[in-house]
Amino acid sequence: MSEYLKSTLANLPQQLHSLPSFSSYRPNLLNIQFPTTNFQGKNNLATRNPRASITFAFLLFLLFWKDIIRDVCSHVGTRRLPVPVVQVSPIRNNTLGFQNIFVLSLPERGDRRTPLLAAANATNLTLTVLDAIRDRQIPQSDWPQWWGTNNWVPKEGELGCLISHVRTWRKMIHENISTALIMESDVDWDMRIKDTMVGVGDGVRAIADWPFPDPQHPRDFSKELSPYGDKWDLMWIGHCGINADGNGRIYAFNDSSAADEDHAWNFGERPAEGHRPPGTRIVFQPRKAVCTTSYAMSLAGARKFEKLFKQANSPIDLKLWDHCEHDQTTRCVGTWPQIISMTESKTNIKHTGGGLSFGHEITEEKLVAGNAIQISARVNAHLGLADKGPSRWKAEWVTGEKKKEEGTSDDFTDESD
């Protein structure tokens, strides 16, 4: 052993010699007394042998470096950086920003319910299924007062359809439901529906809030119950045709899921082509809307329409159309193209020829995409592609391509593997 090491060990504090193990000794590092100068004229260990002090400190660091770092860091204040807050629209929740989503479905139509619930699961939506009723289940005392008058003969199924909707409005009134999206059971929507509805929310607030508030006193939407604003009664987002008021306001927003005019679908009217810029969807005051495929109702709207329909003398969609168009106290908004669309399904209403909406009778139930729906939630749920991500979703057409002639489209194949 070198003379230097002997000298160092000889000068170590006696307390260290008595320790059974260095590893079990964890001193309070903040209280270690290091050798200091003796101001009475005598030098201590540091003065007599500075190299020994340095070596001693180095040995301590090697033995207890983790404790030193921890103790030092515990006495250093850490700077907390602000965490950025990402605002997520409530429209992206599992009811699209409405208090409820109701589906009207006859109990025996499991062929409709199954693909519908699969589509909801694929897009993370929560649906409440309400049993619809047949004409024969409705006592005449519950019929609207003027039903079947005015030289109009109802078709079988139309009364049951109307009363099923009216009962849903009454449910909203009795349970104080502020907003509800109501849809029929033969519907489909795009996998990107939540993105679309965020744009619809902006449009509904702009169209229904008229005249615009004083710029000096802007309206505070944060205090309103609905992310769509509180000044609308009916929001018609699923239909077979609709038109815009030629003198009314139109709100357009970019929407990659909106069908172009070539792939859009209707058997009623549609807005003039110049009303909608390419690649957009529009929100407006509706005229001549047909089919109650899907619409949203506010509580105020439910109260108005429930009272009105006690004297209905026409199918539900025509009565809603008439009231939205001519009653200045009712605020209705519509969208083009439709966001929720019907699929080819055997109808519950006996139309002439068996299928008013499609121009031919539907004799076999097939799982197909809704009209004008590019990336069908029903189809992608059926194929098991919903959770594979947008790059794997099956599209009914490629954006920009021309629509295929009827009957030339290929049936879909299972691509879920």
C-alpha cells in the first residue's frame, strides 16, 4: 500500500472505521460537517492534507451520489409550464351534441335494427330505440282531428308513422328533453358524421340567429344549452329532397364527406347548383322538404308541433314542410346534401308500386350504403373495417369520379381480414 493511501486512511474520521458496511450507511448529506480552518492558529485536516479532503469527498460522492442528486433537486424549485387546453366541440360526443338520439323502429323489423345499431357502434354513437306502432294499434280517439279529410285518402302505414313521431315529441315534453335527434330505422350516415355536424352547428347558429345581434352586444353562445344554439325548432338533416328559399340566407362550409351534385340523391327538389360551392355542404331555411328520414327537434319545437299535429290532415313530412315554410314563428333549418340518408329497404308504408322513394318495389332486404353516402357506416361496420382507420374504409365512390350507371356498381366483398 502506498504511503499516500496509508496517510489518507489514517486521517479518515474514526466514525467511518466503525461502520459495518458503507452501503447501509445513508447520512443526512445536508448536515455533513466538512473540515474547516481553525482560526486559533491551528489547521485541521483540510489544512494539513488537502488531498485527503478531496479524496474523502470523492469517495462520499461515489457512495452516495444518488442521494446527493435527490437532495439537491428537492431543494430546487421546478417551473410548471402551462398545459395547453384543447377545446373539443360537444357535438363530437356520442349523441352528436343532442341530449338524445331516438330511433323509431317497428319491433318486428330486426332486419333494420341490426345494421343500424352496428353503424352506431362503428361511429361511437348511442341510440335509444323506441318502438314504432302500426295503424291498427291506434284507437280512433287518438287520431288527428282532420285525419283523412280534405279529399285525401291516407295510405296504410302513414297514420302509424305520424303517431310514432308525435309520441316521441310528447316524450320530450314530459321528460323535459332539451334537444333530440330523431331518425327512422332504415338509415345510414358517413363514418365522418361528427366532423360534418360540427360544421352544421356553425351553420345553424348563423341561419337561425336572425337578425344578427348588435355587434356592440354580441351573442354569448356559451350560455346556451345546445351547441347548435337555442333559436331553432327543427333541423332537417335527413330527407329525400329539399329546396332552399331563393331569397334566404345560405351558409356553406367545407365538408369532404358531402356528395357532389353527380352523386347527390333526391326524388323531390334540390337547391339550384349555384347555391352550393364545390366541396361544401350548405345550411339554409328549407322549402318543400320531404321524408322524415332524420331531423332534430328542440323542446320548443316539440311543443309547437305536438299542438299543431292534433289537427293534421296530411302525411307527417308534408305537414312539417308546410309549417316550416309558412309559419313565421317557427324556425326551421335544412341541409344539402342530406347527412343521414335512407337505404333501399322494404317500406312500412304501402306506396303505389311498393316503393315511392326508389321508383321500384323493394322485395329483398340487402345491406347496402345509404343514398349519397360516400363512406357508409353500415357497410364498413358489416365488413369489420370501422376500427381499421380511414385508409382502410370502403368508399362507395372516389372523390372526383363520375357516377356509375345504375346496376353497374360492384357488390362489396369482405375486406376485414
